[in-house]
Amino acid sequence: MTRQTHSQAHLGFDLATAVIVASTNPVMILDNELKIVAVSTSFCHAFRVDPAGVSGQSVLTIGDGEWNEPRLRSLLTETLTSGLKVDDYEMDLRSKQQGTRRLVLNANRLDYFDKDNVRLLLSINDVTELHEAERVKNNLMHDKENLVREMQHRIANSLQIIASLIMNNARKVQSDETRGHLQAAHDRVISIAAVQQHLAASGNDTVKLRQYFTQLAQSISASMIENSDQISINVLVDDSIVDDDTSVRLGLVVTELIINAIKHAFPSGRHGRIRINYQSHGPDWTLSVDDNGVGMPSAGDKIEAGLGSSIIEAIAKQLNARITVADAHPGTKFSLNHSLMNLSDSDSNIIKLHDAGWFRMAKPEGLSHLLA
């Protein structure tokens, strides 16, 4: 080493030492034997080290020896010998005086033109409080999710009880009109309760539709079908996963259609089945609910508007989906189709439905399955 480069090395080291000592962050310079050459006052304060006696002491022996961690020792030695750069190495420092602290370490080799006297710059960031805050936050979020799920579960149970009470009252009243209104109220409550049960069971932002529709079918069947041998509900759904909001909308449509089919497709104890089908191909998907019941009504049947049709029309518009209804020979098939080709003219995708069990629209292609 020339005199000039030797002077440069000393000047650089002296400057680095001055910066280290004054640093507000815990930092130190170590020699090639991991002995402390310079240390910041902030390090001594943070880790309760006497600044007067720490110089020349191995970093592995300061305090109660808590820094003598095998993995750390190996990383620091490797940094000195090969120039390995240590970035954001996390370790737990277990001290008798201060307990366990979570640290993030960074280490870099310093040459200063002198290959025989390499130095190691070690900086320490104490993230114990951040980790603790994150742990508390996660625990609070977990507790909140549990409370919300429990509340949703209780709401679903309460709705089921309310639906049962409404149905009991409907059986007791003499007026056919009043009985019809109570039955309609019962169906709406059952619809909301079925979706609410899904919300209680779902703890994620995404929903597997096969499992979801299966749960809906089981819930509605248990609530509305007295004889499971009379009417069965089958689920044919692919592996599609949708966001939670979309699943709720689709669930409301499925629930309305199943309830409608149970009420109108199988009169006088007729046996049959209802089928839920969902298939997707990229952004395009089709949801259908069909039955093998009595099918479409005669053209002269009275048509009245109802809440069920309004619910489906509104959801179809929200999902940019096309409603189609057709005779299934036997029975009726209701489909909700979403395709990128339909999005440019979403208003024309909505077939206006009416509530009266079944009806035929003016155009031959406009056969529609009704909701009560």
C-alpha cells in the first residue's frame, strides 16, 4: 500500500467511525475477528452496553453472550471472508435483562483500500414493537371475524325460527289471501336465511360454488320439502371460484328459483327433481336451474308481478347477465348467462318476469318460469 492510499484508508475509517458513533440507529464496525472497533451510542443505550468497555470486545461476548448465536456468527464470518452481503436477516435476541427481542440485521464488508484490514459494518433494527403490534392486530382481526361469523350464524338461525313461525300462522288463518301473503313472506325469509348461512360459513373473500350451492340446496330442502323422497335437488357445478359478493347474488337467484319450483312445478304430491348447473369458460359463465315438473302454463293463465321476479331482474342487471327461460320437456329451465359478447347491450339482456307460477310471453321464444 502506498503512503497516499494508506492515508486515504485512515481518513475513510476515521470518518466512518465518527459517523457510527453519532448514528441515531444501532450500528457498529467489527474487525476481521468480530471485535468491536466502533459502536454507536444508540446501540449501547438500546442494548444496555457500557460504551467505555465495549471497544475491542467480541460482539459475541457482549452482554450475557446473547449475541453468540450460531447462525449469526456464521453469516458474519462469511461476510468477512467472501464479501457476502447480509440483507434483512431476522433473529430473536434472547437476553436475561430485556427478554426476547426481534431484530433485523444488515451486514456489509468494508475494505478501505486495505485488504489486510477488512472491516464489517453491522446495523441493527429492533422491530419487536412492530411485530407485537402486528400480532395484536392479527388477533383482533381474528376475533372480529369470529364475532361476525357467530353473529351471522345466529341471524341465520333466527331467520329460520321466524320462517317457521310465519308458516305455522299461515296454516291457521282462514283467509286465502292472508295465507298467500304469509307464505310469500315465509319464502322471502327462507331465501335470506339460506344466503345468511353461507355468509356464516364463509371465512374467505372467495367462494367455491359447488360447495356453496350444495349447502344452499340442503338448507332449502330441509326447510321446505317435507318428504325428501318426493322432490330431490341435484347440484352439477364445475370448480369455479367467485368473489364473495358475486356468490351472494348468484345464491339469491338460485334460492328464488328453487323455492319457486318447489311451490309450482310439482302440484298434488307429484314427484320430481330440481337441478342446479353452473359452468364457466374464462370470463363467460352460465347458471341454470331446471326441473322436470309440470312445465309451462297455458297462455290464458293470469299473470301478476311479484317480488321474486324483481329480485332476479335486478341481480341479472348487476351481473350483466342475460335471462333465458325455456320449456325443458318436461319441466322448465331458467338460465342466467354472462358473456363478453352481451356486455355492450346489457339493458336488452333482461327479460321482464312476472309472478304467477308459470306463464307464456307474447313472443314464442319468450317462455318464462315465474316466481311467486
